[in-house]
Amino acid sequence: MTDALVHINDRLAEAARAQGFPAASFYCECGDCLAEAVPLSLEEHDEIRAREDRIFAQGHDTPARYRHPAPPSVSPPEWVALDSGEWRAALTRSLMRVVAARV
């Protein structure tokens, strides 16, 4: 999920830049939340990517599985495989806010 959010955030930055916006609302890439909104300027987004870092909401951090990968014999946490309608609804609402702000 985190890799997908990185891709979505980078596309949001491209879209904001193409529309001439100086900032956008991005999604937290911690992988432990429901993609909390993170308002950033495009300059801040670019600085984060230049450091090869991820975007985090306040108080969030890289999940343990990225800091210390589990051995192959250990299965990932149950939430990693979730395909939650709730998660999709939250992401859709956030995307709709971004689109509405562009209009």
C-alpha cells in the first residue's frame, strides 16, 4: 500500500504543478493509517523525494517492517492484506477534496 501511496502522491504533485498550484494535499505514506491528509508545498514534496524519504502525517513514522524487514518465515501483519472498503472510501473522499479544490 505504501508504494501505491508514493505513486499517487507523486502524481498529485505533477497534477498540482501542471495546474500552477504551489501546494497540494498529499497522503501519509506510513502504511499504518488510512492515508491521512498531509498538506505540503510542492517545494516540500520535492525536498522529501530528493532525500529519498516518504511523506508522513504528524506523529507518524516508517512502520517497523520497513526499518527491519521480517524474516521470510514470518507472515506479514493481518492489516497488510486488507482490501477494506473503509480504506477505499477514505481515499476516495480525499481524492475528491483534491479535485474539488482544483475547480
